[in-house]
Amino acid sequence: MRPQNWRPITPTLIVFVALLSMLLNTGALAQWSPPMRISNDLACFNPQIMYSGEVLHLIYGSGLNRAFYQRSTDNGQTWTDPFRIDQGAGGTSAKPAMAARGDTVVAAWYHTLQVGHNIGFRQSTNGGAGWNAVSFVLASDYLNLQKLSLTISDRNVFLVFTYADDSIRFCLTRSTDLGASWSIPNEMFRVQSSEGMNLLNRGDTLLLLWSAVYSWQDLMELYFCRSTDGGTSWSDIALLSTDDDHGSQNPSLSLNDQGRLAAFWTDGKYSPYAWTGDVFVRCSDDLGVSWTDEVALTDDHLAIFPCALWEGDSIHLTWEDYSQDPGNISYMYSSNNGLTWEQREAVDDTSADSMNPGLALTPGRVHIVWDERRSSEQGVFYSYRLEEPDGVEMEGSGFWPEQISLQSYPNPFNSNTIIAYSSLKGGEIAIFDIKGQLVRTFFTGGENEGRIRWDATDAMGNKVSSGIYFARASASQDSQTIKLLYLK
């Protein structure tokens, strides 16, 4: 039985095209920094990472029923010690989430008191360097809080949570003063079961994606609705996944700065396995009024828990990948709004259960965190890679940049290597180490136009250490990066 205001969506936009053949090949690990644990050595769950105010923010729960926060001000190179963000209110906590705009960061979690649950809340106005005292969102305790998601716009904080009695109830509460006071929760709708949700906003337009079972005769599917007045009223509920004999779950919603919206999830319709499937996507150019057809981005049926970010023309996607046993983190991206996708890359190659990836973008870098469950080494792990910039047409110029060609020989090398290039008028070639730090820059042109020689020295003439380096050629709006292996 569907909700009374349910409606199917008729696609009206250009069909979202994926090149599946490109997704079957797992890329090399060399593009990603070696995974490192950034939390304490303890069981950690569902890390969430985001970038705001030139700071990387990280929040996660732990097996000790506590919520922790960490930050990095140097693009992920170093991280603060874990800060127990729920401390000071007694009780225990679970399922923390956060949102940020500029230097304002807000965090919420389910807080367990002597009887029942409430939603703990803290806010920072200096980029996470300091936090106000713990407060509580709800005027009274609830017995069975389950999920929450929050988003922020100026001084408005919107929070959707679920609790269970005879059914699962979705409720919205709002603060207009960064959490100092909250509205009375407004019940939005009820379902029989729900596995996840994601709330975003563009000003006062709220966008909610969730998975649910509306009656026990149905399977779990993906649904969407929107509000253009800050949650006072909502659109009809729209079914995004296909209503068939296979369920859909693990919703992830991403919104870029141009107002384009993408919904990702996993569906087992093609899968012979009981609990993994493929990553699917639908997109919208009008904030969820109409959507493209659904497209499967994987076809090995071994994916769960996708997480995606859409920035400019680039869409970045990560997920739990069980094509290796017991499970690893995979990544891929599109530089043209999802029309085509680069080949899949493995982020980590440990023989561990790498789970629940989170994704953030900073200028020039992609950051991924996840929780690992090895008994010998557990906690929140982190890796990053250099981001390829979009090849976007220069506005008003009518000029599409030429495609750069870049290669090196010998490679690997133990003394020097020749880096050959083309289409680099007025450009440069920069050498980076595995941590993304600039080692040396060469400007193109001159007597030996078309090639440079790197003798494994930095800008001061000092020999660098053996290891992996990256040569990045840039000119106009185009660039290309290749890997170099220096062996002394």
C-alpha cells in the first residue's frame, strides 16, 4: 500500500548515460595515499567528513557509545586528537551527524538518558575550534529514536528524525537561531520500516531522500519529497527506484552549486547475492521536480552504501565493494555531469572489512574516510588523491582547450627521467609527492620544447626519497597527471 500522495516520476530530462564497460576494471592504488588511521584504536562507526570554512570536519560514533569529532586545517595532512563532542550531558550517544556552512558547524546525535532518548546538539562558530555546551533538541524524551539527518542555511538548522511506536514516524524540527531553540516537531509521514535517509537544502528548499517499506506486502524502495517553504508544506512523495521484485536501499543525495541534484542507492535487481547489489543513480536539473531514468553504475552486484558528492561538473562516488573478500572501498568519478565515468579505483587493499565510506572535496583533492573492523587495527581510516580539474569551456571564448599528452621514460627510473609533453602553450609541469606536496615546478617552452628532464631533485637541488611521485601538466583549462616511480 503506497502513501496517499505517492506519485511515480516520468523522466523529462536527458537520459543519464553510463559507460559500463569502463567500470569493470579496477584502477591501481597508486593514485591514493596510503591509508592511515586518524582516530584512536577503537571500534568506530559511520564516519562523516565534510569541508567548510577551509577546514576538514570529521564526526563518528564508537563502540563505547560515544560521539567524537576531529578536524584538519592542513588539507588532511594532520588531524586533531579526538574530541568527545557529547561530553558533559551524561548518558551515552550514537549515530552522530553534522552539517556546516562557512565557519559554523553543527552536530547532532541520539542521546540515551536514564529513560528514553533525546537528540543531543552542539554548535561551533569558529570552524570547530571551540564548541558551545551540549543542549537537547526535543522538549521531552522519546523511547525509540532511530535515524536523523540535518542541514544548515544561514542561522537556520533543519533536522529530520525518525522514531518508532506502532510504525516509523518521520518528523521535522527547525531552529532559526543555530540550535538555541527548536520548533515543536512536525510529523511528516509514517512507514513500516526505514533503513536510511539524507536531508539537504538550497536556501529554504528542503530535499529529503529515504528508503522505506510502506506496507509489509512491499519491499524497501527509495522515495523523495521536497519543501520550498522551509518544511511548512511538502510535495507529493515520489518513488525514485523501480517498484519491482527487488528492494532498494542505502540512499545518498548530492546537490551541486548550480542546483543539480543526484540520488544514488543500491538495488539488488540484478544480483544473485542476498545483501549486495549495484549502485544506481537518477539526476534532476530542477531540484527534484523531474528526474532522469535510473542507470546502474556497477554491474558486478557487489556494492552497498554509496556516498556521492557533485561539485561543478564533477561527480565523485565511493562505496563498499565486496568484489574482494572481505570488503574494500572503491571510488570513481565523472567530469561531465555523469555522462561518462572514469574507471573504478580501489582506495584500500587491506584484508580488512572496510566499511561505511564518507567523502569530502577540497580544492585539488578528494578525501575518503571509512571504518575498519580488523581486531588488530581498527578505527577511522583516511586516504586522499589529487583531483583532476574539470575541462570546462572558457566562458565567452568559444575555445575548447587542446588535449594534453604526457608520458615519461624510463619509468620506473633510478637517476633521471624524461617527461615528454604536447599541447602545453604557456603551461607548466609540477612534480608532487605521494602526500600531494609540491616538489618542483618546470615551465614549458624554451630550447627543449616538448620535453623536460627530472633528475629526482627538489626546487633546492636536493635529492628526493625513493617512492611514488606524480607529474602534472597544466595549460589553460586542461591537465593530465601521470605516476612516476623513483628507485634509488
